[in-house]
Amino acid sequence: ETGSEDIDILPNGLAFISCGLKYPGLKSFAPDKPGEIFLMDLNEDNPRAVELRISRGFDLASFNPHGISTYVD
């Protein structure tokens, strides 16, 4: 809805998507909404992005994701 900033796709087809970047001079479609991380399973026939819940105690109000990367062990 407000656009994504970055995406990282794992070998198993799961995609993590960061969105909500707020940067001076960059138009924000939802300036009062905190950033979000979404998960999409690209193996599904009709994949859709699902917002991941962020743990309590995390400062969501200032969450401003710029990029995303994953580590597979």
C-alpha cells in the first residue's frame, strides 16, 4: 500500500520485504505510520504479503527500515 524499500528472497522461496522508509525529501505515503516487515511465500499460487508482528518492547514508533538482509545458517 505504501511501497516497499527492499526485499530479500531466501532459497526456499520466502521473501522478506521492508517498507515504511522515511527520509528527508522523500515523499511518504503514510508519514504517521511506523515501518513494517512483511513475509511473502513465493511458492504459493497467489502469494500475498503478510505483516510480521514485532515483539513487545521494540520501539515501533521510530522503526524506519532501510534495507533488509537475511543470514541462512
